[in-house]
Amino acid sequence: MKKKIFLLIHSVPELRRGHLKDLGSLRVDVTFALLLLISGFVLSGCAGHSQASKAAPNQKPLQADELRLASGSYASFDHSNFSFRKWLPLDGSNPSIVVVGLHGISGASQDFQNLGKHFQESMEGVAVYAPELRGQGNDPITSRRGDIQSREYWLDDLRIFTRLVRQQHPQADIIWCGESMGALIALHGLASFQDEQFGCKALILSSPIVGIDQHIPSWKKHLLRLTSRLFPRIKVSLEALAGKDEVLMTKDSIHQEQASNNPYHIPAFTLRLLNTLGVMIESSPQCAKKINQPVLILHGGHDIFSQPDAVEAFSGQFLKPDRVKRNFYPESYHLLFYGHERDRVLSDISQWIESLRLP
């Protein structure tokens, strides 16, 4: 379980882009208190209605007619501006399908570069739009980095960004594609917005986080839940988590200290962000039961964060299991888009999209 928590905290995207030449071992030993914090919260994030997020003080939330998709950024509900990247068809044609990509923790929009280039080279009419996520390393408000007030902020950002992409490409079908933490956001978003008219037609979950340890005494859960509420903005540094265990995130590995050289690397996360992720993980099965769109699940046999049998069980939780396709890569690790089987993974995504026969 210690290794699993590390992957959530440290799904470092540097390896995906091949920036590192001297690849070594990832080492982590999560403290018992943090382990309990992530593992212990049993709240149902999808069971109730979404709470409306609040705009910044003295600012009114943006109205629908005020929302615009600029060339490389967009304004969300609270006037926060987030950048995004896009990969459009190289022939200049209007895409018939737009994949909205949501990156993992301590990641960035450029993590979808391989997917975007794959579509440009191998599949006509498909575009990729990937926004920077609130509270991550490219959040323009530095005080928010490593923090999130609630999952509703992520969901509202996703809803607004998708609506703006829809305005830009009104004839295109929308597919959400989340990786790791991004898969959690996409899953919860689709479960929460089933009645929305922006029309997410399908869902791709890459290396989803589908379960956590259930063998935690209830008194410890309540104690640590209280701690996160009393001290929500206390941050846990990655240095405090350093230990002896080695974790491979692809067939190769990287040093923990090399990750800190990345400009969007986050060295610490608040207790409430970690609590939010724990809540979302626990309530993922309830979310799956609300989703009737086609779903593609991608996971590796060496992904320490999610065991293959747990992902298989999760795939049967959806409202229409016959519309769920699960692709298992026994020799792959957590970062499928940048691992040694990435060409196969990307090709499988294209084939699945084609099988949907979207108009």
C-alpha cells in the first residue's frame, strides 16, 4: 500500500517526455499517518448533489455569455484563467471528434502530447484539447498549487472547459480521457453531469485509481478526517515521504530528486487535497453506476497503484457493463502513454474510438 500512495503523490510526467537520460530508482516510504489519511476516508463523493463552487471574494461568477475560449487559455467560473494545449488535424479540417485530456497529479497538459501527435499522424478528424488543472503545478495562482478546496472546483472547471470546446467545435463529438488523478476527475464529472447538454459521448480511463485499503479502524478514520478539517492547508512534503522502497512507473525508472527540476513539479500537497482524492477513490464505484456512456479502461499489470483484479471488478460496476471495454497490458506500468508499450496503447485507443461509430 505504501507504494500505491507514492504513485498518487508522485506520478511524475518528466519520464513521459524523455527528458531524462540517467534513469534510476524511485524510492518512497510513506509515513503511517499519511497512509491512514489517504486510506481511511469513506465518504461518498457521488452520492449527493454537487455543491456550487464559489467565485473569488468581490467577484461575481462568470455568466455563460461571458465565457470564451481564447487561443491558449480559458476563464473558469471564478475568473481564474488556465492555459491549455491542443492538437488539431494537420490538414486544417474541422475535427469530428475532440478528446479532452485530464492529466494526473503533479502533471501538465503536455502529458497528452503523445496522444495528440498519434491522432495527427494516424487518425483523421480527431483533435485533443488538454487544460491545466486547478491546484497543480501550472496553476497561475501559486498559492493554490498543491491544494484544492473541494472536488467541485475540478468538476466545474471541466464542465466549463468542455462547454467552451463545444462552442469552438459544435459539430464534434466529445470524449473525456483522464489519466490517474485525471481519470478520477473525468469519472466523477460524467457521473455528476449526466443531464448536461454539452454531450460527453464516451470516457477513457487510463491507469484509474479504483480502490484503497479497507482494513483501517473506524476511529483512525474519524481522527484523521478531523485533522484534515482542522488543518486543511498543512502540506506534506515529498522529502518527508522519502524512504527505501523502490517503485517503477514505466519499464524504466527515475530518481525522485530529478522530478524537482521540472517547473511544474509540486513538492507538497495539502491534507484537504489528499483527503479529496481519498474520498473520490472510495466513491468511484458509486459514480460508475451512474454512467451509461461507452467506457474504455486501460491498465497495466505492473501498476502498483491499482491491482489488475481490482480494475477488473471496477469495470463491472458501470450501469451498462456491456459498453465497457477493458484493455489489460500485463507487462506495462502506471504511465501507459509513455511506457514501452505506448504504441500499442495508442493504437488500441484509436481502434476503440473507431468502433464507437460516432456520427
